[in-house]
Amino acid sequence: MIRPRITGTGSALPEKVRTNFDLEKMVDTSDEWIVARTGIRERRIASEGEYTSTFATLAAQRALEAAGVCAEEIDLIVVGTLTPDFPFPATACIVQQNLKAVNATCFDLSAACSGFIYALATAEKFIVSGSVKKALVIGAEVLSRIVDWTDRNTCLLFGDGAGAVVLEAVEGENGILSSHMHSDGNYWEILYQKGAGSRYPATHQNVDDRMVFLSMQGNEVFKLAVRAMGEVALEALQANGLTSDDVSLFIPHQANQRIVDSVGKRLGIGGDRVYVNLDRYGNTSAASIPIALDEAVRAGRLKEGDILLLDAFGGGLTWGASLIRW
Ligand code: UT7
């Protein structure tokens, strides 16, 4: 049978590091508080002249190289992002230009921190339908440009970067086993960017009122994330007649070490089987899972036939999981 299979991964991060000690000089916080409450020690921050498309393109180039696929072979580029270069055109089109992926259909997908899982599921459906053979699926963010660096409740959490995978129609049993996506619009106001859209355009007044920055009710998001990520992971396992004992590697969205631990505990997956890099990068939203996946692949953490569980949660609310036989 034909399955959509990840044949190459790549990631790209800004060089500039902002540590918790740097943040101590910017807002009323401490390294001790941040590490205890989130697990984050440092994050990467884009420099002037670096955009979401910069990291998306680099990650994509690395994924293409790993897969041994050239850009002209790509039929589809989907970028999951909440920080596109521009409201339009799609960042995917800018990536297409950079890569010279002349045969690709390109669009962005808005599902906040679940953006990569949603994009992967979307590309999967195109491949299963037979209309696409090779796709580039990218999660990319420059969150530092919508974070309020005077707000200690949010500024310490987020970072910039991108991850990408090449997804191909491949004969055999290995590949994406199933994808599961959910949304609950009743909670859109607990995690969103108020200004700069059609409801509150970027007028002088709205910018002065700090509406262009991300706002979040952290406690609420935390509770809902733990529950939803646990449920959707179990749903993915059950759909395939598997249990958490079968999972070789669990890559959750990298938002907060306490969320990762709570979800892992609910699922009975801990220790070495959970991949964590949020201590180094913070929450990179749609980029977090593909960056972690690329690191895991390059560190030799996945071998053929392993069961890989990806699990995300974000604004919308949106959440989803993908179960993969590597
Ligand atoms: O990608 C999905 C989106 N985001 C997330 O998944 C994030 C989900 N939420 C979280 O990760 C956590 O809720 C936070 C890390 C944002 C906050 O942690 P918390 O344990 O929920 O802290 P809290 O908001 O309940 O605040 C506890 C205390 C408060 O002081 P009092 O009222 O107890 O005196 C805050 O004022 O910590 C204080 N506080 C801080 N102290 C030092 C809040 N932020 C800070 C800070 N430094 N940066």
C-alpha cells in the first residue's frame, strides 16, 4: 500500500540566544522562577533581516537534502505559522521562490502551535488522495516580533525557529498511520493576537494600546493543554490498536516542561521515550515539533519500524496528534 512517509527532516534556528539572565534585566523575573515553572533556560531570537521565511527556507533546504529530493520535484508546500512574513501572500510562496520549487502549490495554514500537526495531516490527505507525490511540510515562527517584551507573563515563554519535513508517497507499511485534529472555538480569546487583523487593524491607537502583541491566560491554557494532549494521543493509539507501551518516541509540543511531564504521566510514557528541547529553545509554536523531530532523527533516536507519536496544542483552540511508523 501507499503511505505518506517522512523521508527527510531539517531545522533552522537563529544564532542569537536570549537567556533567562538576559530576561532578568528586562522584566521582574528570575532564572529560578522560569526554570521551576517552565523548564526553559534560553531561547533563540531572530536578528534584523531574519524573517519566518528565512528559517523556513533553511529548514526546508536541509530536509530536501536529507531526503535526496530536489526542489523541482515538490508538488506542495504547506507552512504552519502564526507569524507569517506578511498577512499575504503566504510565506509558503516566499519559500517557493527561495527554493525555486517551481512546480509546487503553496499555502500557509493557521492553527497556532498545532500548525505543524495540521499541516502534516493536510499534506497526508493530499498524498493519500493521489493528487500529490512529494510535499514539504514546514512549521516556522518568528514569535519574538509579536511578543510583548514588557509582559513577564508571556515574554519568557517564546522563541524563534523552523523545522521541515519532506513527505512522500512511498510503497510499504511505514509512514503516517493516522492523524487526528480537533478544535474548540469557544476558547479563542484565551490565547490570541488581538490587533493587526481586520477587527482591530494596526492603527496608531491600537498599536499604542499594545494590541499587536500576543496575549494569553496561561493557567487556563495549561489545564486545557494537558487534558486535550492526553486525550488525542490516546485516540491516535486506539485508532491503530496500539498502546503507549508501543511508542518508541513521544514528541510533544514544547510549551512547558510541566505540561510535557503531566501529559507523559497520563500516557505512561516517560524518561528516554520523551523528547524535550524546550530548555534550549522555549516554545516555538508551530516549529517546535519539527525542530525536535529533526534533532531526534539526527541524534539517531529513531530506527526503522519505531512508533513515533507527535502531539500538539495551541490557540484556537486547536490540538492534534500524528502516529507514525518510522
Ligand atoms: O503553546 C501553547 C501555549 N502556551 C502554553 O502552553 C503555556 C501554558 N501556560 C504556562 O506555561 C503557565 O501557565 C505559565 C508558565 C505561563 C505561568 O505559570 P503558572 O505556574 O501558571 O504561574 P501563574 O500565572 O499562576 O503565576 C504564579 C505566580 C504569580 O504570583 P502570585 O499571584 O502567586 O503572587 C505571578 O504573578 O508567579 C508570578 N509570576 C511570575 N513571577 C516571576 C508570573 N510570571 C512571572 C515571572 N517571573 N515571569
